[in-house]
Amino acid sequence: MRKLHKHISFALMLTLSASCNKDFLERKAQDIISDDAAYGSVSGIQALTANLYNNMQTEAFDYWVEGNQAAFPSQASDEAVRSYSWGATLDPILGDEMFGWWRYDVVRNVNDFIEKIPDAKNISEEQKTRFLAEARFVRAFYYFSLVKRYGGVPLITKVQRYNGNIEELKVPRNKEQEVYDFIASELDAIMGQLPESYNADERYRATRYAALALKCRAMLYAASIAKYGAVQLGGAVGIAANADGYWQKAYDAAQQIINSGKFQLFNGYSDKTANFQQLFLTGADLDKNKEVIFVKTYQSPDLAHGFDFYNAPQSFKIDYGCATNPTLELVESFEYSDGTPGKLKINDAAGNPILYKNTADLFKDKDPRFLASILYPGAPWQGGTVELRRGVIDNGVQFTSANLTDTYGSGANSIPRVGRDGPLLSGDPTKTGFYVKKFMDPVNRLADGRSTTPWIVFRYGEVLLNYAEAAIELGKTADALNAVNQLRERAGIKLLGSVTRDQVRHERQVELAFENHRWWDICRWRTATDLLNNTQFHALYPWLMWENGKSPADMQYSFQIVPAPKNTRTFLSRMYYQRIPTGEIDKNSNLVQNPGF
């Protein structure tokens, strides 16, 4: 009897499907179990399915580029820099395999499940059909994770078995177009077999709308590659087909979700900043948060993550902290609520510094999504204030420090030169003058592996952005404008009177900041080589304007824009596709490496 050589995660199963039998999982979780046992009960099949879900590369909080500690994907794009000097090589030249995910082991697992589920015992035909549909959804997700990284990959849909001829196992790459077409056809085939919703115990499983959301995203990527990419290696990378067909598929999938009436933008709070912040903190509550289409949930202590631990501001951290520093470029991408450009007002028309009583005043009237996504100088946080000060300016002379302890002034007017949250040019504190806020627990300081904020894989806000992008590319400008304005209205900023492709992309940048879309967006648009071309990102440093005889609390602040104390960042054109791991090329002589490697 063949055995299943895989471990089933007990804790994950509780998260993804609370209906799974706990005793079964505790009894079998660490064992190698037989096919008869695994496929002989609903609970066994649920556990296997949970393992398939667990292997989906959702690029959630525990996804670190190059596998380096706290190297979150935003640090590789134009959204942020990495505060630490150690770890991932995110500059000056981005790594060739930093987003690598060549996981044919999990493809084999799902193929094995798809082959065996028809013969499962003690479950109904209706249950078999649904489990099979879920597995095909997961497999489509796996292949999307592969194709967006590598272009065309071997399209293997059956379990490979060694029959004495190793050459039969060496499958060549399919064309990139063939992989995207496979994803679309698979999702179309299972759409009617997945339920529209589940009961409370199974609510985090893939629904019909999760399949539509995956199709929508995948077809958007395919359309972009067809329009902006180049066909190479006989189609292994690039798509020769007309892009409009893929734009239309993305548009149609989004429209089906919109027309279903099942989802809506989250509007649970009257305060626009609080509302956008709570959208991500309440993502596991599908009864209250109707924006969520598909979500990965967490439980502490066994199945939690460390996003708060690694990103907490310096004075709010338990250890580590400070990892992700938003760039000034991203900060200024957020408009003001009246729709004017987001450039910060630090100098008057004559070029003289504008003085502010409080550092937070500089950010007054910014897009509430900015206030909900980024911790800025003077931002309220966890019952305190994010104190960012680069130093003191006294009679035109700057006084700063390389640490957080040196002081300026004397007696009752003595203060640390640098704010308790930095910025510093070295060490952990922020290098740009900002910290990330989106997803962070606003109340609790959390140790590593204790965060439970859910990761929203698909949400209605993204669907509207996908719809807008596909619409603008198809010439359906009115549809694009309507979708973008729904997001702007929810955000609390001025609506647009007309819309362009660049405005749709801009809206995507600010709405989806830190949700791990930006890297893939600038890759599929083929704009990364321009945006990241020996690019120096910038920082914003507040300075306290010293006045003798005054208490520091009564003094004012000026602001200085400086190059962030990090290397420049360059994206080479070959990096629009990841390098196929050398070990895989060595094992399979039929695999052709991507261009430029």
C-alpha cells in the first residue's frame, strides 16, 4: 500500500476548516498515514485539503524575499527600504532569485489528491465534487504563482512516476500563454462546482468568487504581458496573443463579482482613517467585513506571524522592529483629500522652511489611506506618539547624533537630540522618517509569532481596481472612472471627473500599498526598469528649531528632505522573470533558463 509522505498541520487545519475532527488530526498529525486512512473519511480528506491550502504561496506576512528574515516584499519595490544593514540583498542590484518559488513538490501533491479523490470512501459524490474543485482551484493558484515568476513552466497535471526511464520525467517548459490559458480554463471548469459561500465552520475555504478573483488577477497579468512584454525563447516567456482578449476576461470576471451583489467596500466606521485601518484588522470577520473574498487567518500561539514584531517603531518594539521604512516617494504619492498632489509643504514659495508647531501638522488633510497605512512624525500610536526628530537647529547650526541618548540643552530644557523613534543613519531605527502602519495591531506590542491580523488574499477593492485597469485598456473609460471613484469615495478624497491609465495605476499604488502587489505590478507593466534605475529614495527628517528661553514643547519644527541613507536600487531587465534555480536546470536538461541568466 502506498503511503502519503507528508505531514498534516493540525493547527492549520483548525484555522482553515474548523469542522475538521480534532481527535483525528491529533492522532495522525505527525504520522505517515495510509491512503485508506486519508481518503476513508471526511475528516481525513479535509486535513489533506488543508495541507494543499497551506502550500499556496499567498505572499502573506510570513513571506520573506530570498528567505531572509524580515525581508518583506515592499522593501524590494519603490514602496519602502529595509532599515537593517544585514540580510536580504535588496540594493544596489536586486537579486535574481529573490522571489523564487519553484515548488513542483506541492504540484505533485495536488495532482496526487486529484487522482485519488474520485475513489475516496465514506463521502458523498457531492462532497467529492467539491473537494476536487477546491484542489483544482489550489492547483491553478500554484501555477499562477509559478508563471508570474518564471513565465512558461512545465505544465504537469498528472503524478509523474518513474518507470525505469528518467528521460520521461524531464518535461520541457510550456509557453507562458499556455500556462495562463490553463489557469483560465481550470477556473472556468470548476466555477459551478464551488459554492457561493460556506457555513461558519468552513468559511475560509475557496468559493466561486475566490475562483473568479483569481481568474481576474491572472488574466490581468496575462494581458499586461501580452501588451507590454516581448516574446522570447519561442514563447517560453512573453505572450504573442492579442492582449484585448485577456483584458476582456479580466473585465468579465470582475464584473461577475460586482454583479453578484455579494461584496461591497468596507464602511464600518464613519472616520475614514479608522475605517481603512480596520478593513485589514477585521478581515477574518466575514459577516461584518463584506469586502473580503478570500482570506488567510491566523491563531496565536501555534499559527501566528511576526509582522508587528519586525515592523514596530523603535520605542514601541519588543525586539527587532523597524524593518520596513516607507519611502518619501510613496508618502507623496498619497494625494491630499481635496485631490491636490501629495507633495509635502515643507517650504514656502520663496524656498524658506515652513515651521510647524507639531510634526503631525505637516500631514494634515492627507488622503486618509495614508494616515491609516503609514506612521509619520507625530502620529498617534498605541497610546503614545511616534517621536521622530533628526536633531536640533540652533542659530542655523544642526546638532544631531548617531545614537538615541545624546542630549541638547541643559536642565529642564535638556532633550535627546534624536527622537526616541529616530531617524538614525545606522542601526535599527527608520532611515526614511516613516514606519508602516497598515496591518499593525494598534493596541498591543506583540512578540515574534504572536500576531493574528489576517492576510486578505482577494478583496473587493482589488477587484474594482482590476476592473478599472481592464476597462481603461479596453476603452471603457466610464466603467474605469466609476470603479476608481468608488474607492476614492470610500477613502474620503475628491472624486475624479475623468480618468487615465496613469491615474488608474496611481490609485492602485496607494490603495494596495504594502499588500504585495506593487512588485508584480511594475513587473507586468514593464516599468520597473525605469522606476528602479540606480534610484535613490528619499527621507523626510524633522528638526527642532531651538529658541533660547523656551521650553522644547513650545518650539517649532522644520523639515528636510535628504537621500535615504541606503544604497541606490536597480532593477535589471532580465529580472522581469526570476532565474530558474540552477539545480533544476541541472536535473532537467529540457529546461531552458530565462533570458539574461
